[in-house]
Amino acid sequence: MIAWVGIVDGRILPVVWFEGSVNSIVYLEQVLKNSMWNSVKNLAARRQCWFQQDGASCHVTAECLDFLHEKLGDRIISRRTTQHWPPFSPDLSPLDFSPWSQAMAHIIRCEPYSLSELKTIVEDFADNMSEEDIRKMVRYTKKRAKLCRDHFGGHFKHMLKKT
């Protein structure tokens, strides 16, 4: 079971669940078209939103990147784009370095007994994250991005406690 979530304007987007592997067609339809774009299209036009994703192969196919370019222009941070994702620093997304570890601790405390219960716990956790906490995570991303830049795109986590 794989889960995808996104952040927009201080809120977590609905969790998208996948059973089995995710290929570019599944990612394009279920994530980009049916979840992400439906959630951000009005805001994207008004506020010039950026879209950030890692460089997973299914994210950077021509079809996926064409869709993103059509909707967001050059406001895409990913592999194979003008603003590319640093290959050795996957923890630049606020979702990678914060809520997943918090969600995991919450799951362990709740001790789900079924896959259905696990999904509900994760979805409730995402739904109940405060806007303030989400915005704080996003602001912290700037510090992480600066450290990544200062380390020429390489590993930087060891520097977080020192700064």
C-alpha cells in the first residue's frame, strides 16, 4: 500500500492510496489530474503556486511533465525541469521530513488492526494537522534548501542540529 499527499496553502490535500505499484499513467490520472490539480487549480491561477515533486521515474515521464507544464508553466521543481530536484537530497519537501514521522508515531500509538483502520488513522491525522504547523514546516523548508545549496546538492542533515 502506497500513500500520496500534498500540501497547498496551509492544508494537507486528501490522501491518495495506491494498491500495487505506481506507474506514470496511474500517477498522472490519480494524483496529478484527480487530486492535485482539482485541489489547486483556482489557487494556482491567483497565487502563482509552485509544484514540487521528487524525481521518481513515474513523476518525470513526458506525459506527466507535459500536464504540469500546461497547468503551471515553469513553476515545477522536479527532475527533468528547469528547477530541478537535487538528486542526493530527497528531504527537501516538508512532507518528507516532518509529517510522515509524526504520522508513523501516531500509527504506532493507535495500533491499527486492519488495513482499513490504518488508512483511517492516516487520513484523520492528515485532516487534523493544524494550518500553523503546516506553514511552520513549509518555512523550515527554506532553511533546509539553503543548507542543501551550501552543500552543492549533497547531504546536509548532519548540519541541521548545528544551525
